[in-house]
Amino acid sequence: MNAQKLFGPVLVVAVGLAAAVGSLAIAATSGDPQPAGQSEMQLPPGWTAEDMQSVLVAGTPGKMHEHLAQGVGVWKGKTTMWMTPDTEPLTGTCMSTVKSIMDGRFTKCELAGECPAMGPYNGVGISGFDNVAQRFVSTWVDNHGTGIMVGEGELSSDGKVLTWEFKTNCPITKKPAVMREIEMITGPTTKSLEMFGTDPKTGKEFKMMHIEFTKQ
């Protein structure tokens, strides 16, 4: 068996066990009583209570996860799209349904709409905030491609603008490419999304899409 495939599940189990054991171990060090009929569980060899606490903190939702949760709901979008920098824009509509998953640790976005000349468009994204990396993280897949876009994001100090940088592969140049997305909260029930990509013919960045969302 491939070592990487084996290591992945083992690590997941280890971290899950650490999270379960950690609360008991930390409770023991703080003097809290153990549950009736349950013997004290020992830390893994070489681990300290601080190590276990780090694992617990890494998995605990916080303010940044609450920020993502503000987007939960159904949003109707008006889209404007540019295929290349000098073409006339194409307009349409879309619907975005955002749900909270994994006990508030992530949000799932399902977007459906029409893409002119390419037919129905369906995409799914998972977004979260990595407490260890201290960065927003996201993935995106859709029915118009076979790759998975992976992105990192940063929130502005006023909490209204979330700027993403996604890595993907250009189907024309066959090389890695970067796409920027800017999510902006414009009101209590409105927000906008702007997407920028690189023109494969000139190598220059241009605005590819603009969506105005209204919460339903």
C-alpha cells in the first residue's frame, strides 16, 4: 500500500483520538472530577497537556467561522461575464445556496445558473478558516471542468471584504494559473463577487465576472 494513503487515515484517527482524550486529560490537570465509572485516560507517549490543548484549539470554531456563517442562506445573483478583455459582456442569473456544515466549521456553497454558449452551470464550494494557518481556505469544483480549484483568503480589517486567490490550471496554456476573487458585503442582504483571471493570449489580468447577490 502507498505510504501516503496509509498515513492519511492513521493521522485522522490519531487527531480524532487526541481530541477525545484531550478534554479528559486537561480536565484532570485542572482538578475537575472524572465521569463516574470512567478511568483516567493517559496522554499519548511524548505528548503534553499543552500539545493536546493545541489540537483542541485547532478544531474549535471561532469568530472567523462566524463570519462565514453570515453567508448562510439562499442568494439570487445577477451575473455579468467577459470571455476576453475586449468582448461585450454576457449577462444572466444564478442561484447560490449556502449551508453550514461540520458543526459550524465550514460552509458549503451550491451555485446553479446558465453559462452562455456552454449550457447549465453547477458548482460546489467548501470554505472554512484554518485556525493553524490563520487563513481562510476554500475548494471549488463545477460541471465545466475536471480540476479542483484550491484557494486561500484574507479578510479586511472592517470585515466587509474577503479577498481570495485560487490556484488552477489554464486549459489553453496548459500551465498553472491564478484567479482572484473579491467578495464584498454591500448591505444587510446584499453582497457582490468579482472574479479576475489571466488572459492566456496576453498574460495580463482582466475582470472575468461580476455578480450582484441579493438574499432571498
